[in-house]
Amino acid sequence: MSQVIAQRYELDREIGRGGMGAVYLGRDLVLGRAVALKQVGLLPGANQADLERVEREARVSAMLHHEHVVSVFDLVNDGDQHWLVMEYVESHTLAELVRDRGPLSPDDVAALVSQAAVALGAAHRAGIVHRDVKPSNMLVTDDGRLKLSDFGIARTSADPTLTQTGLVTGSPGYLAPEVAAGGAATSASDVWSLGATVFHAVAGHPPYDTRENLMGALYRIVHEEPPRTDAAGWLDEMLRNTMHRDPEARWSADQVAAFLRNGPQHDDATAVMAPAAVPANPSPPAQPPLASETTQVVPEPGRRRVPVGVLAALGAALAVLLLIVWLVNLGPDDQQPTAGGDDQSSQPPSEEPDPEPSQEPDTEEPAPTEDEMEEFVESYLDAAADDPATSWPRLTPSFQQQSGGFGSYSGFWGPVESAKAKDISADPDALTVSYEVDYKFEDDRGKPDPESVTLELVVEDGELLINGER
């Protein structure tokens, strides 16, 4: 008799296995459709608070509806087991395609990876960082469509208690230098990993060989200039602007998507691609979720800022912890398919949907009144304490990244029972609002002293958004 999960999802067979658990083909008995079920595991030492964080991340990822993203349908418990229910995509991973057919041409790689770049751009604008971009998390269908899977939903690395230990998540061969050094994952680290994926696809192997000497590879990632390959052809420019050791110098995912879509005839595109054109990865200093910041402490809304450190040297303690996580939490890159399918054509389509890079508004928005700004602060604090997922969109993309990504943000707000502002002072001309906030936490940590906060606001499409804090 087949196993039924949560009295709704019938398991069929295992179709993949990754660092966070097995993936099964199943059937939704209520809606009568095929689904992929991922048995969610937690990192060693995780507790109920970590599981609640997983649930919050699952809710946020479920908000990301995109044609090039594997949809998340449900997160269910069955006894002591936790299952993520996702869209089933009959496909092969990009890693499997390269393994079975060898290196792909630059044009074929661009046609596929541009779809992943479009998906990442949408995710980053929504404040979501993937944390584990790699070929085995890109599902390719027989008709050449690509869907990005595994948005780090089951990972608890954004938890400050974990990042302080130096734990790193992600696949070593695709880690950005700041993440390999123990820093946090941001959209910038996603972009590095996207470039590393392109390197793998055109060269036929990852940019770094981590199979025999993991620590040596991590050292090279952190301290040496990234490798290059002659096989990249016209994609070399993209590799140099994604696999760049300085996160601030990398292109954004939207810029990558535009470059790949334009193809080799991009004479007029390079000026648009310059990192200064679009905030090259609105990212916090070291938290590009391929993971979350560890050696760096990022500012959190409602908290006093802490200066960000530089890349930490790989010490002995970090080396041991990294190795433990690699053995416990990661698997070989080509052993993490999310769905199975038949062999597919080697010639993917070359046309991709246009990315939609963000642009600054051309006209000035009317200034809000003092009352509107005060009401915004009170409403924002109520929403953040009630459910961080609902208050997160009230931050601009750049401030979302400055706040450490949603994992760090929800890690702070999750335990907050209430946050009440007093002595609010709004300045409509400067678009700043200052106040003192009283926090009440759900646990027994006690009531902290009120904190003084000044928020920098912007008006976009008639709505107030938080663009900074001091």
C-alpha cells in the first residue's frame, strides 16, 4: 500500500536526493495532479524555532509566482516529518545535460541560463535570495524551458545563531568568495553562482574542483582570481562581470538576463550593462543568500547598526565546520534533481522573455503628510510583529538587501510579539520619520529598553517605502 502524506499526497517513487532530503514524485489526491514532495531535513542542532523559520521562508517563496521558478504549493507535517510540496516538472537538470552531452555552446547556454537570470531578477526584486544557484537546481524540459528550483527554503543558515558559528550553505564549487569566507548570501552571491553555472555549462566542469581538496578549493575561491575558460566565447564578458571578487562590481541578475538575451551582437548593450547602470546587486555586505551573513553582521530594521567586517580568513575552526556541513548537508552537484523526465534535445530555443529591469521613476511623487508618515510607521510595526512576510514588501529592494535578506529580517521579527512606536516625529520635506520603539518578545528574554529609530522613506507609485535607517 502506498504512503499518503498528510492524508492528501500519495507518494509514488523517489526521483531525486539532495543535501536537504529525498524528493519523491507524488499525487495530490484532492486536486488530482502530479506533485514533487521534498522531505525537509534540518541542520544539526536545529530546533522548533528553526522549523518556524523554514515555514516563514516557504510562505515567502510561495509568493514568487514566475514562469521560470518551480512553484511551491504547500508545507505539511506528517508525524515527525516535514514535507515541501512543489510543482512537478518533467525534466533533466542542466548538470545532467552537461554530464551526458558534454560542454554546451555559448548560444545554447545563453538561451537556457537567461531564463534563470530572469527568474533571479524577479526573486531579488521581491527580496528573495536563492542561496544555492547551480546547474543541478536548473530544470530543463524537452522543449527548452528552464525552471529554477530550491530557493533555499529548507535552509536555516540565515539564523543568526547558525551564522555566528561560521556554518556555510550552498554547493562549494559555485560559492561566491564572500560566502566561502563565511559571509552571508545576498543577490550578489547569487549572481556569482549564476556565472559559475555558465562556466560549468560551457567548459563541461565546475570552475572549482572540490571533490578531493575541499578546503584548498575554498581557499582559492576566497584568495585567488577566478578561473577563466576559452570555451566561453562571447559569454566571457558576462563571466568577468559575474565571477568578480568584489560583490559591488558584479552585474545584477537583470543585467545578466539582458546581456544573454541580446546575444553576441551587443555592441550598444555594454554601456547599459555597466555595473553603475543598475545597482549591481543590491546586497548587504556579506549576506548574499546562497547562504546568510556569518562573519558580517548586517543591519536589521528596528535594530542598531553594526559595522560590517571584511572577508574573514579561513581559520581552523571554520575549516572544520565547513567540512562538517559539506559532509552532512551537501551532496554531489549532479545528484540533486528535483524532477525526472526523458532525454531532451540539445538545441534549446533562443528566444527569451524580456527582462524587466527596474527603473527610477521619471516624475516626482507628491510628498506625504505628517499624519500619513506617522500612520505608515505604526502600520509597518504592527505588520512586522504580526507576520514579517507582510511587512517585507514595504522595504525598497536595496534596503531589503541592506537588512540582510528576508532570512535575517524574519529572524529578528519572528520572535517579536509587538512593537509600538512613541514620540513619532515626521519630516515630509526630508522624507524621514523618527520615533522610539518598544519591543515585546514572545520568549523570556525580557523587555529591552526603547530604541531610537530614524527611517528614510521614499514614495514609489504613491506608496511609502523604507529606503534606509539611521
